[in-house]
Amino acid sequence: MESRELAIRLARALDAKKALNVHILAVEDLTTVTEYFVIATGTSTTHVGALADEAEFQLGRQGVNVLRTEGHDGKRWVLLDYGSVIVHVFTQEAHDYYDLEHLWADATPVPASEWLEEKTESAE
């Protein structure tokens, strides 16, 4: 699977589980470590763990397995390493503290309009 498509699928999985502030950053021109970051915020440590588990589960169903995980113990910042895509799931406090969007301000954001699935309103 292409890195951009992987990042989009991960962002969609997080969004579907009610993650806040989901962002995809293309960092391929800034680092040799990975091509994309997917960054999301959970409402609590429980939510952070559930978001990370859901992303891992959804991609696993598609035959894509995570290479490494970090932070499941404390659940303030869980990192899922897919090689070409690294997922960061934070509590709001940890997100504000580490502020990866600011730290990687030279990265190219992938607009949500390119990956966010439209929500259909139910007929009344």
C-alpha cells in the first residue's frame, strides 16, 4: 500500500472513533525516518488507548500490521510505527506539551478535504 493511502486510512480509522484534531503531515522532505505523520488527540487516556487499538485493528483487517508500538502503558502518547507512516495519539495535555504540528511546521499538511469521509445525514 502506498504511504499516502496508508496515512489516509489511519486518519479515517481515528476519525471514525471520534478522535479530535486529526492531522496528516507529509514529512518525507524533512526526515529519513518516515514519510507521513498522523496526529490525533483523545479525550482521556482510555480514549487514547481505544483510538490506537482501533487504528491497529482496522489496518490489521486490511493486512497491514504495525511494526512497533510505544506508550500503551501510560496512554498519554501512543505511537504506532508503520514504517512509512507514524501515528501519534495524544491526550490533550500531551498534545499541547509536545505540539508536533508546531515542531514540524515545515511539513506539508494533507488537507482534511482530501481524506475526511463525508458524514451523511440520516433521513428524517
